[in-house]
Amino acid sequence: MLMARLKARVGTCLLVVVVLGVVATKPEAVGDDWNRFRGPNGSGVIEATGLPLDFGPETNVVWKTTVAPGFSSPVISGDRLLLTAFENDQLITTSLDRQSGRILWRQAVERTRVDRPDSRNHSAAASAAVDAVGNVYVFFGEFGLIAYDREGVEQWRHPLGPFDNIYGMGASPIVADNLVLLACDQQNGSFLLAVDADTGEVRWKVDRPEAKSGHSSPVLYDPPDGPLQVLMAGSFLLTAYDVATGEKRWWVGGLPFEMKSTPVMDGDTLYVHGFSTPLNQPGRQVEVDSWEDTIAVHDANGDSLITPDEFPQGRTRGFFSFVDLDGDGQLDEDSWNYYRAAMMSLNGMVAIRLGGSGDMTEENVVWRYHRSVPQLPSPLLYQGVLYMINDGGIATSFRPSTGEVIERGRIRGAVDSYYASPVAADGKIFFVSEMGKVAVVRPGGGFEVLALNDLGSPTYATPAIADGRIYIRTEETLWAFGED
């Protein structure tokens, strides 16, 4: 298992440090803390017991703290919670005491520009990442990367951008092998970045020319016979890079042209889904003419470019701004070829066997599924069952080895939109809706609701879990629920 191997590596390093009596260098972010978006390796799953079934504004409240606005999810480092927010042109990072909810420190930088993210996004959308000694790494699309130590003292800043993501930036950083890894997918100039966790200096940066606007966060893969890899889901491809060097090791094609969810893994298989548009459903795809044929028929002024007035009429006429990659109001051959590929891509959940070298599409795709696929909520793999819930609230459970559907439907009593990703622990699965309904579901794939809780406030952030408590961020409040 990935986490076991990573923890073993860090444990060995710490043992050497103790034996030699030297100061420890910063280890990678591993262990049992919920120390990145969706917890251990982005899985949404952690070992915990004693989580409450029933909770809400008047039930099993351990504490609540008013927080500044943001859609980022809480992360955990030992006895502390970390949260990003945005208020009055300030990009805020807050550390709270996990036992009491007391704010320990609050640091802010002023945004250097104003982005216009999608209404489902936010200036504080990316979750923090924390390493094993409590250093905090945050990313804001309107500023870049910032590092703080455990006590909130700024260690470095690495300005980035401006970005050209039609939805706004939303991928969260992760920490591995003393590197902070960040995916910056956008309309043009997408890249994966690794900076030194101690200094913020660039260790490597690789271009991702095929990737366009999206905000999937990376996950780690530690193959049994090779170097640690970082896996990125983006437009059309899942790609594996060497963590140490950024070298592209292998990839699998067949993903949609927009990717926003974060993959989950089990053993040697990864599961990821993406939804681009309704026209990317099987049977609804639009065949787009070649560039040569389009220019011959539609290029009225003969300048070898396609303007909005020249854009072919039909079901995709409203797509011009999405495929005008440089925003100059005209499409060249590169933009047109992207448009053709985008329209032929398929929404879907895909199971991918891990590993290999080069193009592994034929060898590594295990199965695909195309109905009721989410755009934003990430999948969940728990107790041998794979789950997804789409933005409209249709949930599906699968047998992960075959893709066989166990059940598909809406969650009783929680018919709503969903943007937060499901999480699980203690024999309970938590589905959090946009209007703050939290359905606690029995594992097994049947969507039996054990409890239905109402937080009474819009909720976009994914919960965090630790030590018998579930932490949920609503529109204005960070809640800690537990039975103690």
C-alpha cells in the first residue's frame, strides 16, 4: 500500500536522525493526519472511530468558529486545523486549535490581481497542505504559493500567474519528498510545478500542453520497482511524472477534455471521473469537420482564421469562447484541433491500472462507465465499493474490479446539488449537499441512510475527519462535531 510504504520511508529517515543525533530535515507529508485536500493521498478515507451519526447546529457540537468566506476544505496537522479564506482583498490562512476551535494565528497577503472565477469557485478554493513537522503551504490563484511555519511565520512566497482558467484556479498543493507540488492547468501554458519546501525555489517545472482549464489535484503513486510518481488527471490524459525530476513516465488517454475531480487509488488501480458537457455523452457527440474543410467553407474573409461570425452554426455554436484558447476572438488551427478533440471526448468514470512506460492506454484501461458522471465531487473508494455522486445529486456505487453498478439513484431525504466530495470513516459515508444536508450512509453500496443532518447553511467544502470528530466548513462557520 502506498501510505504504508511512504510512512516506512519517513520512519527510516527519522530513525537515522535519532541514531546520528542530527537535526531532522523536513520529511514528506505522510502519516494519519488529514494533511491535504481529502486527507491521505486525496482518498477521502481515514482510520477513525467514534464519529457521530447525528449532528447539527444544536446536536453534538464540540465547537463552532466564525471564519472568513472560502470554498477550501479544512486540513489537519496534529492538534491544529488549517483553512484558507478571502476577505476585503486579503488572502487569508488561519490555524485553529482542533480541540477548542480557538484561532491560533491568522496571516494574510493582499491579492495582486482580481480573477473572475466561476460561481462554483472562489478566490480561496485550494486547500492547504501540511508537512510532517507542521509547515503549511497554501496556494491562491490571485497570488501564488506561500509557506508558513507551524506558528504562522512566513517562510517564503512564490508568486505565480496571472492565470487563464475559465473556471478560476482550484487545484490544491501537495507535499512529497520535500517538494511542494502544484498543478496549474489553464487555457494556455498549463504546467506542473515542484518547488523546494524549504526555500520556495523551483526544482522543476513541466509543461502540460494538452491540459486546459480544470482543477484536479494530484495524487502520489509509489511503484514497487521505480521512483515515487505524481499522477495528474487533466484534459484527455492521466499522466505520471517522476516526483524527483518531473520526467513524464507514462500516460493513459481517453479522459474528457475538462477534469476537475481528484482520483482515488486502491492497490494497483486508480479511479477517476470527469464531465465536460452534455454533448460529451455517448451518442450525443458532435463530429467537427477538419480544419481544412472548415476554412474552405466558413472562412469568409480568407484570413485562415475563424471568427464568431464564421463559426459553424449548430449545437456547439455557444462553445466559441471555451475553445478560443488565447481569448483573441478568433480560432487558429491549434484551437480548432483542440475543439475537435474536445467534442469527441467522452464523459466518464474510468478504472486505470497503474504503471508502465509511455502510452499505456491500451494496456491499462480496465473499464469505463458513462452515466450520471460528476463534474466537481471526487470519487470515493471505501470498504471494497467505489462511489460517486454527481453535481445534481445522483449517486452511483460500483464493484471496483469490474465496474458493475451496484445501485444508482438519489439519496433519500437529501435531494440537492452536490459540490463537496464524499468522505468516509468508522463505517460511515458522509455526503454533504450544497444546502448543508449531510447524509450519513451505510457502506456496502446500497445508500441506506443512517442519519440525515441539516447544517442550515450552504456548504461547498469537503469535510475533514480525525479522532472521533468531523469538521465541516459552511458558508460562515467551521464546525466540529463529535460525541465527546
